Amino acid sequence: MNTQIAVDLDRTMIYSEGALGVSLDETFECVEMYEGKPLSYMSARSVSLLRELTETAAVVPTTTRTIEQFQRISLPGAPWRYAITSNGGNILVDGIPDTRWRNGFDVDLAGVGAELRSRISEEWVLKYREADGLFCYLVVNTAAVPKNFVTEWSQWCAAHGWNVSQQGRKIYTMPNAVCKSAAVAEVRARLIQDGTLDTEAHLLAAGDGALDAEMLIAADAAIRPRHGELELIRFARPWLTVTDTSGVRAGEEILEWLRNRTAVRRV
């Protein structure tokens, strides 16, 4: 194969009902159930495009979700030889976490978590969660978050080798060492080594959040939707395409763009 594709999931390929941007109807396929209820969807067009992509390119789902959260998604195109979860902190090989890769991270989650909890209040934080022993995040009432919280917490984290990203109701606190781009590069090296990828294979990437930025920068060509955290900061690069649409229609655009780029590489 001459193309590797690293693609984010939430609000890039899959969407909650509230994030679709259109009315939910029978043309959408539920790809995730949680506590017995449908949670995430893809359009029929996106399902078809993703399946098509897996036949011609090395597609690597690349998500900030934990292993458990990723495994509850029924993503078209499975099973996956490689998938990246936990924002790059875990690489799944045929669905099994690679312990050698995971054990390469030594993060002070206990210390950072304690500092974070000392700064928050139940008045605006709905949940505090730690993810796969690698990072933590808050689920918040966005209207009630103190005005300077993200800025001040970001400053503390920057001084201690961590970073902060807000995506909707979630505020992530992530060690700088844990990033999607490093995991994507590792998977690429393995795919080249085992002969799946050509040595000169192109890397295409797609994502909507700040935690995707390094991955988009590292790609030969990349695309992001016209929504999300990167849209808010007007993130741009010469090799980065921005969709014309937002919501689930942007997801279709992204997959069509990836399909067309892969088709060009095959010629």
C-alpha cells in the first residue's frame, strides 16, 4: 500500500445526535451503544466510504478515547490491524494493547490530578476522570466554568510538561509526551517494516480538535472539519484542507477527500 490514513473519530468520523447538525433519520447507522442507548452515528455515505478506504489504504483509527471507550464502537471496516487510543498512549495490535509502547510513558498523573482537583468545584464540574493511567479530564457545565480557569490551568500545566485542551463539555489535561503523532509514526514504522506500506507511502490525517494538531502537521496532507476546536482558533497550514460543511456532512466530505487522495496515489 502507498497510503497510511490516521483519522480521528468523534466529530470527525462519528457524531452524537447533538453534533450531527441535521435531523436524525433512518439514513444514519448507529455505531456506538452506551448503557443500552444509541450514542454515536455515521451516515450511510460515510459508512460506504470508510469501507472503501480500508480496501486501498492502511487506515488507523486514532482517538483520545480510552481503550474501553474505543472498543464499544462498531466502526465500519473492522477488524483493525492497528488502532491508536488514549491520545497516542496506547497502540492496539489486532485489538490487544501493546504493553511495550504503553510502558514507555512515565507520567505523574497522581500529582497533576491532585493539583487539578484542588482548583475545581462541584458547582461547575460534573465529573473528574482519569484515562488509562495516562491523563485526566473534566466534564463540565460550560456556562459555569470560571472565566480564567482554562488559561490559568494551562499556564500551570505548561510549566510542568502538560497541556490543556477543551472540547465541548470536556477539558483534557494531557502530558506532552502522550500525543497522537508519535503513535502514528510508530505504527507507520511497523507497517513499513512488515511490508504493508511502501517506504515512500504518503500519510494523510484528519481531525477536529487541538489534540489532533500535531498529527495534522506531521501529515503529508490533512483535512479538518469546519467545526470544533481547530475551527475556533482558525487552525491552518498550507497542506491542510478545511471542509465546506460542518457536522456529519463534514464527516462525509473528509472521507470523500481521503478516498480521492488515495485514488490519486493508486494511479
